[in-house]
Amino acid sequence: MSTAVSEIEAKIRALSLDDKADLIRFLIAELDGPPDADVEGAWLKEALRRHREVVEGKVQPIPGERVFANLRARLKR
């Protein structure tokens, strides 16, 4: 690790938890790049499609509690 990175790491360790969380959010956004202009529209279209499938009886919804219980069980493996 370079000296500059070591100095930055030391400064980060001195930050409050809130400041560290803000820094992490900033860094993730920086790595992700600019947001896709169509992302909101794409999610809305997908949500409407999924809702229509439930209403039409093509799929059966799964209660959130069951989904999370299954995920927790899978992560323990």
C-alpha cells in the first residue's frame, strides 16, 4: 500500500460512523458512474409487468417473510 493510501486510511479511521457511511456512498456512486437515464422507466415497466402477472394468475406472490427466511437459510450454508 502506498504512503498516500496509508495516510487516507488513517484519516478515514478517524471519521465518525456517519461520515464513513457518507464516504462509502460517495465512493460507490463514483465507481458506478453516471446513472442510466432510463433506469426509473425500466423499473416502472418491470414492476407493472410483474403486477400484471400476479393479477392474471400467471405467478403466485411469495410473502416477504418467507423470501427472507429462505435467503437467511441459504446464506448459512
